[in-house]
Amino acid sequence: MVHVAENLPRAPESAAAARHLVSEALSAWGLAELAEDGALIVSELVTNAVQHARSRSVRVTITRLEPARVRIGVVDKSGKVPWLQEPGGADEGGRGLVLVAGLAWEWGSDPLPWGKRVWAELHGGGRGMRGERNPWVGDLVRDGETGRRGIVTDVLGGAEWVLRSESGPGQRNARRPERLTVVTPRASVRDRS
């Protein structure tokens, strides 16, 4: 496992430094195809830390977990855990974690004694992009046949999903995997085992 880390001031201009750090690390590891997504992810995570944490600095980490798997993290001294929410059409903010969730294979946060680490994983070969995998519990999906959107609450035998609409109870929907498109992954509640 290879690890790169740097402390940056808790300032808006640190997002650019973090993007550069991620791009350089990924290019050096031969994972340049992940650099654009990695730069967008770290920019959003640093921006959130700058807006919500109250420390003088943030720590950006890039860890190569496997040959084509990296974890990008931002550590700050705030204990407030981020949560994914669907922004309204008129909202100016609130889209950062939706973007992170859409680009990352998985994302989440780890509590630390002095704050938290918010992280996102990317996998080489394009395997982390929305719509290119079967849905997991917690994903927001769209049924390609009916156009209905819902949140996956259960996976039944790998070929059926229980969807909960925003206003109703779960409904059993017999759909093959290719009929459901992942709109927004809910990585914080997924079981990847």
C-alpha cells in the first residue's frame, strides 16, 4: 500500500492544491485515467471541509489500496458527519456529495478522536461509474422500462429489487439488472462483501 498525504490551509484555494496533489499521485502510479474524477472528488471534499470545519488546516490523503484501486480522503477536526441529500432544483449548494457519490465506487466517513475522515474510492478500468454495475441497497435507481425512480431497499436473489419511492412503501419489482440504472449510489449504506 502506497500513501501520499499533505496538510493544507483551511482556505478555498486549497482545493486547487489538492487537485494537483491527486493528479500527480495518480499519474505517478500509472492511474491517469482516474485523475479527472479524483480531482473533482478531492475538490468537493476539501470545499466541504473548508466550509464546515473550524480548524486551521485539512489533511488530504491518497492511498493506493490495490494496483487499480485508490482512496482519496480529507481529514478535518469537525465531528459532524456528512450525509447525502438530494438538492432541490432551486438550491445553489448541496450537490458536492451527490457528485462524489456519482463518481466514486464507494464513499463514506470514518470518525477520528479529533474529527473525521471523509473518503471516496476509485477503481481503474471505469468500473466505478454510475449505470455500469448492479444496484445495491441504498442506491437511487431509475427503472428503464417504467421511468419510475426509487431507492433500493432489498436485493432478492440478484435479479429482483425492492424499491421505495420517496412517498410510499417498498414495492417488489422483478427487473433484470440491465433494466435499472443507478442514478445516485448510496455508498455509505452498501455492503460490498
